[in-house]
Amino acid sequence: MQNRLANITVARTESPEPRADGRKQPSGAGILRPRVVILGGGFGGLMAARKLAKAPVDVTVIDRTNYHLFQPLLYQVATALLSPSDITSPIRHLLRRQQNTTVLLDEIRGVDVQRRVVLMRGEPYEIPYDFLIVATGARHSYFGHPEWETLAPGLKGIEDAREIRRRLLMAFEKAEQTPAVERSPGALTFVVVGGGPTGVELAGMLPEMARRVLPGEFRHIDTRDTKVILLEGGPRVLPTFGEDASRVALHDLQSLGVEVRTRALVTRIEPDAVYMGDERIPAHTVFWAAGNAASPIARSLDVPLDRAGRVIVEPDLSLPGHPEVFAVGDIAAVPWKDGELVPGVAPAANQEGTWAAANIVRTLRGEPRTPFRYRDKGALATIGRHRAIAEIGRVRLTGYIAWWFWLFIHILYLVGFRNRLSVLIEWGYAYLTNARSARLITYEECNEVSPAVETVGVERPKW
């Protein structure tokens, strides 16, 4: 470790001239401050920035959006239970009290690890660094079929959630406008591909919406006839949970009316159907939750990657051969136990971001770095009202108790008092009234042609 750290040279300056990122050096004679650049304002990036708040460094946080996203509740935006603003917080606001931190809204083109600069998009310019923390996350993977993305959107960002919400609501609107004799058999069939936590939570919300929220609001369709199908390529849903938890999840999904198919590998997706080999499932609305691929920024780091495109990091979370660069969160493949990797969940990203920042501080103090130790805080998944699974060590909770525990933990982890209060109010309102207050379709969204629903569209009937 010490041999690797000996190669770090910190290029510090006292010049008052602006840097490449537009900031001025701190004033005052004799002030030498290393430059720490953090790519991404998600869980890992935000925690790293906060850990460096009082460190003798200049911090620059770069993100292509101006907000921090609480991704675990993204599926509730997609199903119209929450609004985007309920699970987002402006990064500048969250870091406003950190005088050593600058936030930049920009998109990253790549990293030149040899020259120690971040390459930015748009007007070509570069941002130099002495230490770099890469926390740019991951996107959904279509396993070599990128053409499926237009037909089956994934769920990784606010834009994805809004698109899923649009397709979900428009499917009912289109079916309402189509006479029964002309209505396609897949008009009100929703297919969710992937039986992990995101797929299970999304699939569990759809029948509740169709059978609790929407009945009585349409005149020419019965939303209770909605069909929800969950396809999982492996032998069981929630494969990262224990087998008992998977069985409970399967039972809960089936009790909600979800048709669950395991060992179901999707081979083709069309605007009006999903194929598993020669079997065709008529469906106009398909959602993807089957796989992840690390941010493409990983490829520019010039280090070994695993099959999912993640950076294979050293024990201290730094890059092989580049001890001044760290990778945290979904972009990092971090060894854990029994050959497994640290799971790509919010608590892990929080811990990794904090640990990477702490190792930077140790390096500046001339102290040895410490290898990352992951503290497993358990796994949670909710499957509709009063149905959830929680695994904390050897303790497993299911049903009503697990559901309340899931609610408490997610409120606790939300960033900001305003978001906690807003989500709590929305949940309480939905629980008491079965209503969804975020069922918004803008004029532009309503008139946008979507491959998922365009085959349902016909001339408006004259009732």
C-alpha cells in the first residue's frame, strides 16, 4: 500500500488565477490546498463531499443534473404515488454550508488518468484533480439488445420514472378510447422483466393501482381486468434474498394477482408483444428491471472491468495503479465475503463514499489507508400494501411488521426534512383514500407517440 501511495504527487498552487473549473484559489499566503473532484451527486458522491467538509482541500462536485435522487423510491414516482420533487433535493442546497465545495452542473466526457484531468462535454475544457472520486452509478443493461430500450424503459432516473408513469397512464387512456371489439388483447397487459427488488416492487404496485385506485374512473373499461406479468430469468424472484424470503415474495405477488414466471428468458420485444423463445405474450406496455451496467465513464479509466463494466478496485477503494482515484457505488466492484461483491444498494454507496473520503484525508496526513469494511445493514423489499420482506443478519421479517419497518427505514434515509414530511403525507393520504396525487400527463406527453402504446391508438370513437 505504501509503495502505491508514494507515487501520489499533489499539484498545489498559491496562484489567485482561476482554475480550469472557473474557481479561484483560496486567498492568503502559504495556503496550499489539494483539489478533490467528485463525479456524481448520488449517495456515494454526496457522502464523500460531506466527509470532506472540514478537510484542508478544495472540493468540486460534478453532476449532469442539479439534484440528489433517492433512488429506492423511484418506482413510486413511476406508479404515480409520489412526485419527482418528493425524492429529490438540490445538490447545491445540500452542500451550501461547505465553504470548500463547489457544485458544477455539467456532463462528463471521460477521465484522463495519466494527465489527471476530467474531460467535460459541450464547450471543451478540462478540470484537473489531485484526488478523484468516481461515483457515476449505473444504467440498465439490455444484455446486448439496446434496441429494446425504446420498447421497455428501465428505471434508473427521474426521466425513466416519468416515462414509465406516462406509458402506464396512457395505456388506460388509450384503452378507454378504443371500442371493445377493436381493443388488442395486450392493451391492458403489463409485463415487468426482472424479478429483483425493483421488478418485484414495481410489479406489486401495478395491480394495486388497477384494482384500488382506478376502478370507477373509466366508463368503457374495467381496470380490474388489468393483467400483470413478472418475468424472471432465474429460478426464483428476489435472488439476492434467502430462499424463504423468495417464497414469501412469490406468494405475496400471486395473492395480488401477478402472474410470476421464473426461468423465463426474454428473446424479443415488439411494440405489441414480448417473446420467450417461440412463446408470444401480447402486451403493449413493458417495463425493464432485469440488469445493470456501470456508467460508461468506467471505460475511460483505463483499468480492468468486470462483466458488468464495473471497476475492480483495490481494498482501499482506489484504482489499480492509480491510488489517487477512487471508485464507489454502483460503478465499483468491491469484494466482500465468500467471493461475493458488496451489493449495489444505497447503504453500501454511503459507506464507500465516506470511506474513500476518509482515506484521502489519511493520505494527506501521511497516515496509512485502511481497507474498506462493509457493514451489512440488511435487505428490504416491499410488495404492495402490508406486504414486505426484511432481512437483517439472521433476522427475517415478513408481512405487516416488515412493511412498517420498510416505511420507517425509507423515511429515515430520505435526504432533508422537507422530503421526509412530504413523503409521509403522501403515503398517509394514499393509505387512507387509495388515491394517487401524482397522476400527471402533460399535453406534450399525451401527444407523444410511444412505441409501447402506438399500436393501440385508433380514431377517436363517437360514443
